[in-house]
Amino acid sequence: MKPTWIIAAAVAATPPALTTPHAWTTPRAGAAARPAATTHPRAASADRSALTCAVSSPAGRPLTFSPRIGLTARPVSARGNLQLTGCLSGDGSAPYLRSGWVALKSVGRASCASARQVHGTARITWFGLDGRPVGTSEVRTRADRLATQSPADSFLTGTVVSGPLAREGVRGTITPAMGLLACATGGLSTLSAAGRLTFG
């Protein structure tokens, strides 16, 4: 982990159409947006977990923080969306889950180098290989520990409380887009996330 990550959390929102290889299709009138059948070109390693997915921010829609993250820890709310692609089930328990759309919202005490007292919720809409919805998971995010290297990982820690993968633990690893010095001097109000999310 690198010493920058800050919060990742977000408000539920309807997935927009994207233009990347794993883009979301443009919805018909009255229909919900859903991802295309194609998967991420570089699938995440599943190991022996129930599911492992590549995680990233949708194009043009970074995670947002209020107030701006700075050098001194203070209460911060975070919200945004994440897309999951190239999902693989290491233990074979969820082979039908291939991609997902995550709506996150969370609060905690955060600075450029730490995050604690984190709690929030996440709603994951899952899609199969054909791009059709196959279920929705509710995740309770919670972490009450000081993070000194990658604080945003704390905001992706929790447990699936309902839906596919219920009772599985959740943990994320996000690559920060900004160095500690840049965050400390200019603050951080938005973040384009990229990394991995693991269930189980």
C-alpha cells in the first residue's frame, strides 16, 4: 500500500453509459443501464476467494469528498460509484457474477495519511456474462482502525449482509492517484479509483 489513499464512498446512482472496452450500454427509454457483455481485459486474480473483481471509477465520475481531504484528520463524507469488471470466483461459489455496479456512501475521520471510525453502506448490482442483472448485494462498510498507508482501503472494508455473497467479508485495495505531498499541500476533493475488490 502507498501512503496516500483516502476515502472511497458514495451515493447510489444510476450507472451511466461508458466508452471504455467494458463500457455500460446506453439504456432504452424506461430501462435501467447495464454493462455490456464484454469483460475487463485484465481479469482480477481470484485466488481462493469467493469472488475477486477489478474495481475502478466510471469515466468522468470520480469519488468525491466533503470537505476536502487535507493534512489534518477531520470528519469527512464520501460518495460516488465504482464499477467491477473481470470478476472471477476462486472457490467456484459465484461463477455467474461477472461484473457489477457499486453505489457507495460513507463517513469517517480522514486525512492524507489516515482513516478511522469509518462506517457506511454500499449497494452492488451484479451482472452475468451476458450483461443482464443477476442480483443485488447490500454491504455494510465498517472499519475502526488507524490506517497509515492506504486510508481509502478502510472505506472498502465490510460485510455483505444480504443478496449474493451474503455473510462474506469485503476488502479493497486501491491505487492512489495522488502522492502524500500533493494531497497535503493541495488537498483532495475527488479521486479516480483503480484497484481490486475481494469477497471472502
